[in-house]
Amino acid sequence: MSPTVSVIIPNYNYEKTLGLCLSAVYDQTHRPAEVIVVDDGSTDGSLAIAARFPCTVLTSGSNRGVAAARNLGAARATGDVLFFLDSDVVLHRDAIAQAVRLLERDPSLGSVCGIYTPAPLIRDSLVEEYRSLQAHYWRRSSVGLVNVGFFSLGAVRRTVFEEIGPFNERLWQTEEVDYGQRLSRRHGLLLTDKVVGRHDDDDALWPLMRKLARRARLRVPLYLRRRRFMTGFETRNRALGVLAAAVSAAALLTWPAAPSPVVPGAVALAGLAAFAASDRDMYRFVRRERGTAFLAYFLAVHYLVTLSIASGVAAGLVRCAVSAEFRGLYDTAPVTVGGAGER
């Protein structure tokens, strides 16, 4: 008998895409046994949209974060497989079937996570098109066994979830990194391009830069503790690109005050060249997908985004130097807070 699947969808103010998300879930070739929407204190029309579908709707009562919403849904779920899906993702029709097939085929796997398409779910801006291409390539190039989770589009065996424990609700925006590390120490965590969804990604540059800077800052204690790069997603090439972008920006900032412009100019050019070389395969992919003109735009935006990540890493290093509490951020036991109401 095929495993039963519980789809768990955290939602916070995503009336824009929640209907599309749920429609795709109910159109799957492997029908889920239950669909649980956990509304995390939405103030828009999300609850009215969820009410149009035969799903269970839980309410957290306030905006407590995606980790808390997933934990509430998992506590209520009864399926053999917990399929976590964000409300801004629309599944390909065979996504659940593919995840179940991979888990059935390999008992060593505790979790299977999927990737996003290179085109956004809704085309809102060029920034969103940049982000969708970058996120697609980043994940597709990491396909295989990884140790960083991707639970906006990922299935976990119920027995494994019970063994590993809940998502840590203290870790806003980095709970997936923590959970992937915890899970992969005991079970296989597979990133696959067989499980696919279309994502409504970030469509404005400044909020995207702030989000990625915050995530980078919060990941520093984990990097320092592990003393190794994470497999999948976080690669040495990406780290070198961040360092190269930071060096080039520092050189450009000191250029006007330098006694001679030659040295900072040479350093800036070398940094920019190293930045471009660190992700040259991604740039080839972008040019094939969108052409040379869009590649120029992509490079400029990616440079700014990478600088925001560098600023986050720098802030995280400073915070680690002065705060024992911050250094021990990932030492805290996973917690769950409060309960859920039902609509």
C-alpha cells in the first residue's frame, strides 16, 4: 500500500497565491490523505480562500513564524509522509507522487526536497525574474544528498520527524538550515529535480537584500561551529564570490581617498573578476535562458545581492565576537510554543 501523505501549508498573508497553491495540491496524481493549512495570523483574505477548499484550517492566533506553523500542522497530521509546502508555491502535478516514489525506493532517505522552476509563478518584476533564475540554478546545481533542508517544498517521513523533533521556533528564517543539519546526521536528505514547484519569489530588490543579509548573519554561528561548508546550497564557490564582492566594494570605496588610484583600482578589478569567475557556470545558464542583455542586468543585481550577504556575514562575525548567546544560537533545544485554533 502506498504511504498516505499529509500536506502542511503554512500561510501568512498570501491570498495572492494560496488559491493557486491549494488547487494544484488537489490536482496531484497522488492525492494527499489530508491537507492542513496553518494560518499564521493573516490579516488579508487568506482564510476565506482556504474555506473554499476541503482542507483543515488551523490558526496560530498570531504571527509566530513558519517554523511554528509547520509544527502545528505536523502535530495535527496523520499521514505516513509529511509534505511541507509554502503557500506561495504551486506544485507540478506529479510532485507528491515523485517524492513518495523516491522515499519508497530508498529506505535510507528521511526527507526529499524539491526545486523551483526558473520562471516565477507570477511575473511581477525583473528582480523577481533574477531571483527565480538564481534560485533555480543554485538548487539544481546542488541536486543530490545535502545537509541543508528546503522545507518550503519538501517531504519528511513521519517517523523521522518524530525522531528528529520539531522545527526550532526560535530560528526565524534559518529554521530550515538547522533542521536539515539535524536530520542529515541520521538520515539521507535528498534534493531532487524530480519534485518541482513554481514559486512567487521576491519582487523588490531592497527587501530581498535585507532578507538575505539577515539570513547570512544568523547562519554565521552555525558555520563557525561546524567548521565546514554545508553540502548543497552553501558551496565554497559561493563563499569565494561573497569574499570577492566584498573586496572589490571595499577597494572602490577607498579609491577616492587613496594617494594613488592604481592600487585600489587594480584590487577592485581583480575582485570583480574573481566574483564573476566564482559563478561563471550560472552566468552561462542565464545567458542561455534569457540572452546577453538580461545577463548584464542579472550580474549587476547579483553583485548587489552578494554584497548584502557579505554585510550579513560581517555583522554575524561581530555579533559572535561579543555575544555568547548569539554564538550558542543553534545549541538551544527545539521549542514549540502554544497551540492552535481550528476554523
